[in-house]
Amino acid sequence: MPSSPERPASEAAPILQMRGISKTFPGVKALNDVQLTVYPGEVHSLMGENGAGKSTLMKILSGAYTADPGGEILVNGKPVHITGPLSAKAHGIAIIYQELSLSPNLTVAENIYLGREARRGFAVDRASMFSGCNEVLTRLGATFGPRTLVGDLSIAERQMVEVARAIHAHSKILVMDEPTTALSSRETERLFDLIRRLKNEGLAIIYISHRMAEVYELSERVSVLRDGTYVGTLPREKIKPESIVHMMVGRDLSSFYKKEHTGGSRGPVVLEVNGLSDGKRVKNGSFTLHKGEVLGLAGLVGAGRTELARLIYGAEPHSAGSIRLNGQDVAFKGPAEAIDTGIVYLTEDRKAQGLFLDMTVGENINLGVIGRDAAAGAWLDRGRARQRSLAAIKAMTIRVPGPDFPVGALSGGNQQKALISRLLETQPKVLILDEPTRGVDVGAKSEIYRIIDDLAKSGAAILVISSELPEVVGIADRVVVMREGETVGEVGGDTGVAINEQNIMALATGVDMAKVAA
């Protein structure tokens, strides 16, 4: 692997150089002698496992953190001292975080001008602001106007407002952190078109993503961090998933998908869903799930996969159809009843709907079984709860100093493992895992795949909903496919149809598989 940045074909001088950047927190060396070189007019992807140091490096660039003495940052070849976010902006650096930093109660124009409002005397000159951002919105191809409330915009449109704010402030270096996490495939394509336009206009874009396909499609170069150190930079012609993975985690891509359990030795049917409907998004959901089996649930965005899972779990009421658990009809009035019966659900949005971010790791792990620790109906046995959380941390290899550490301070992969730990403490018979590896790095993905495989080997029945087809193909014994609110077919198992991306997409899009094969 290259040990230093490889210069692109362009003869342009670098717009950004970060040299010998280190950052020490109490007891932790987050960055150690890291370097990054970025050229104008390129998309430069920054990759690494959660905890590798990507966010720390970008927070130093954006002025949120101050680096240890000894390193230097050069913009357009000149050393700069970034003392805070305003200082970074003054040097033409803008960052768009995964959690957008917009004010939904303000208009588009007010958000674009936020902190540098146009004024007429002591009053804010809104008319000037409305007209002043028209040009940048038109340039970006926005379908909304400067007077639109940001709260009325979609996530993709809000991202465009963030980009407009950066361009309007004459930014030359734009950092985008996991920008497609909450976007549909169509919105993602529009974002990619916008990124290409900005690149062609000479903007330098630092792109952070865990999605290999995005990195491959967009990047001129990819730099990789591992354990707070710089590993190397790959030029366009050397960007391959297996090379990036090896640089990130020091092992090959072939070791990722753990599938030691054998789908052929599956047990009896545990969960049977027949004609389930909510009268809205889900029209006809039907499948069977066996003991010791990993069943994939695939489909395009909007097909109704999450909605079907929530009907099964009792999070939403169903208007038609039936659910049978171990041969008995069940109809849950809420998630608590589902959990008591042995069905648990891992939400796709762990931060908003799964974890209590202001609580500790131990408290989150024990939350579902806190009643077991009650003595005399009133007092909690905190020692027992602590031992349970310590055992879970060890079993799930959660990288955390201890159970008293705040879960909100963990990386995405470790947060996900803490949430899975909570579900497993209830000793479920059926696990519904909705996008179990969304927003986690490749190393954490591999560990989550191992957990899923171990659960299947122990006899658990597992339904995995995933938008990543390689993931579904890699871990599932069978795959049920949804289209427009209905389960429309199945691959693998006894169907005689191979589990591959082509066959899954044929069902998801309504294309005749025989014609696709031909």
C-alpha cells in the first residue's frame, strides 16, 4: 500500500495539506502523525473504521478541536492557524455533518445567511437576503425558493441548503460526512450529480462514507486511517473494495460474511405471517421463518419492509392478515407484548428510536430486563445489573472503558452492538433486525455478521431487513422480496433460484427473471 499521497494527473497545487496532525485526549491518543493532501477539483474520500480518527481529523480542520503542537495545516500552500469554526470558514473550509445543523423554523435564506445576516442599520435586511441567495440556489438547481421554511423541506433538500450555505460563503473545501445515510436512491443520485458539478467548478470535496459503491463511483483518491494513524492513499485506478478493506482493518474482504450455520439444517417454522396489511403502505405481507434460519427481507426503498416489521412487532396496528408464533395466533397490542412473547425488533434508527444516548452503556443494556433485578419489588440489585452488562460487553466485544461510559459517546458500531445486547438479554425466539449495519464501519459490520451467525447456530430465528444487497446475499439462507407493499417472491431455500443480486433485483423491480438470465 502507498505510504504517501499520490498526486492526481492534474498539475494543480494542493489546496489543503495537513501534516503531522496529532490529537491527545485524556488517556487516549486519537490521532498520531496523520497527514492528508487534497487538490482542487477532486473528490477525496476519507475512510476508516469508526474510531479510526476520521471525525477527529475533520473537527480539527473545521476548528471544533485544536490539534496537539507540532503539526501544521496549509491552505493554498500557506500555513494557517485554525482557532475555531469562524476561523475555518474564513479560510474557505465548510463541513456538512451527518446530523444537519439547520434551523427548521427559519427560511432557506435565513439559514444561508445565519451568523452573517445582511443589515440595514440595526434591522435585519431580509429582502436583501432573499435576493442575495437566489443565484446560488439557481446554480445548484434547487426546486425551492429562499422564502421556503427549512422545516418544510425533505432531508435531501435540507442537504442542498447546507451546500448552498457553504458555496454562498465562498468555501473552497467542503467536507461531507455520511451525506447519503437518510437519502433514497433517487435523492442520492441527485446529490452525486451536484457533487460532480461542484468538483468540475474547482471545489475540493472531502467525502466520508462507509459505502464502498459510493466511494468507488465518486472518488479521485481515497485516504485511509486506522487506529488514529495514516495508512495510505489510493489513486483512482487502484481503488478496489478489497484494497480499501485490507487497509482499514488489516484483513481480506472474503472473511467478512460469517455463515457457519447451515440453512439446510433449519428447524420447524417459528414465525408465520399471512396476508398482513395496514391498509396503507403494506398490502399483503406473507412469509415463514424457521428456527436456526437467517431470512433476508429485500426490496427497493418504499417497498414496505420496515412497515411490515413494525406490524409484526405491534408497533403499528394491522387491519388484515394474521401472525402465528410457534403455531399459535398472536396479535400484539404493542411492542411490550411482542417482547414478552419472544419477538424483538432492532430499529433502523438507533439514535432516535433505539438508544437512550444520555444514559450509560450498562443502563442501555439492562433496560429491557430491569425487572429481574428488583428485590422485594422495590430495590434494584445494581451489582447483578453491572455483571450482566460486563458480560454483554465482553461477549459482543463492545469497545468501551466500562459499563458506566455514556452510550452516546460510542462509535456507531459499538452503539449498535450495545443495542443488540439489550435485545439479547430478553432471550428472544425471533429477532427482527432492520438495517443492522447501517452507519457502521466495515470492521463492526464483520462483527455484527458474526453475531447473527452465532445466533442462528444457537437456534434463533432471524429476519434481516437490509438495503445492501451484498449483505443480504452474504448472510441469508433465503430472501423474501417486497415490491410496492407486497411480498412478491423468494429466492434460495427450496425455490431452486439462486440467491444473488440479479435475481433479487428482478423481483424487486418486477422484471421477468428468465428474461434477465437470458
